[in-house]
Amino acid sequence: MSASQNPDEFYAKLKSQLSDTSLWPAPYLFKFIVPASAAKVEQITTIFDNMGAVINTKDSRTGKYTSVSINVKMKNPDAVIEKYKEVSVVEGVISL
């Protein structure tokens, strides 16, 4: 989401795209970048606890950032958007 974009418009567009491109429930790949911090990575992984998610992390070449990829089966586009909103409270997170 760009800085100038309204979050409600962004999520409405995302929901429409998800509805049009997948049959739900479906696997979904979440990708996030956070400043390198075990606590921030833990915050994100906790959001996906008990969902059967496959979580992979990778540190950047410089060690300043950590990439977090989460592959999990989601029941519908609304559930995907809810997870993005939950993760958005993590300080410094970038959703890809």
C-alpha cells in the first residue's frame, strides 16, 4: 500500500482481486519485511499461531532487515485482510 492510498480503498481492491483470482479456502503467501529484531519477527509469527502456517525467515545481506514469508490456508479474502491488519501494528513492518 502506498503512503498516499486510503487503507479502506486498498483493502476493498485487495478483497476484490482475491475473490476474482482464487477459490476459497485457498493457500495464501504473506510476505513481510521488518527491521532485524527477534521480537518483531516473534510478533508476526504469533499472529499466525495455531493455523498450520509454514513460516520462513531470511536476514538481509546487511543484517538490517528480516524477510518473513508465511504460507497458510485461509478461508476467505476477509480472513486474509484481517491478518494484514493485525500485522500492520508491528512497528516498521512492510507488507509485500
